[in-house]
Amino acid sequence: MTINISIIKAAPEHTEEISRICSIGWRQTVKGKYSEDYQNKNVEYWYNHKRVQEDIVKGIYTHVAMVDQKVAGTIGGVVSEPNISEIYVFYVDEMYRYKGIGRKLLDAFTKEHIKNGATEQYVSVEEENELGLPFYKSRGFQQNIQDKRYWRQLTN
């Protein structure tokens, strides 16, 4: 069965779904690493509706993947220096993983940042992140020895 995926700009009407996807995704990423109390505080701080909506308006959340008028994933970040693309947030709803959505989100995000002058891309990934690390490594990201972040060279 083929699903119809469209990648569009994140907008305030996506707030609730972005908040839900990021909260669940982050909790899955850190399961067994942090206390329930810490997880609750972190989710409440970063993924509450007010914060997510403000970050959408500021352009932090840049794209969403839509499947049948439903948000299936999101990515966000900024060009932090003239040539540096930073991925701050990137989650796909678990119902839609392994269907090419992450690749499409990353491609749209990266294409926009290359247009804005980025030649390198960085992402911070939790150690032992079994969901994210294989994805990033398969797309050419390598770990920087000094700061443990993952990066890759970008080409047009």
C-alpha cells in the first residue's frame, strides 16, 4: 500500500500534533535513561502547546509531513552561522516510521538550508539513540570527536 506523503511548512494549526509527536518521540528516545519526573519536566518545558506554537511562528519548526491531512512527522532547526545548518528537532510518528517520511523531511529541510548558504549540517543525538543514529549514519552523518555531535558536509 502506497501512502501519499506531502512535506509542507509547519504552521500554527499543526501545534497540537507536533507537540504530541515530539513528546512521544523524545520519551521513546530516552526510555530507561532518565527518570519519569525528569521526562515529564522536559516534555512540559519543550513540547507544551504555547512553546511549540511560538517556535513554529519563529521558524524553529520548519516542516511537517502530512499523510491524509494528518501530521506524521516534523523537523526543525536554523542556519546558525553563515554556513552551518542545525537540526534541533526531528521526529516521525511511530505509526509512520520506515515509510520514507524522515528522508523526505530531512531532504526538504536540507534543501532550504543549502539555499540559505549552509555547507555543513549538525544534529545532536542522544547517545545510544537506536531510532535516530542508524538513520543519520545512513545519510552520511559522522560523529565529531570533540563535541560528540553528528555532522555532515552538504553539497548542492
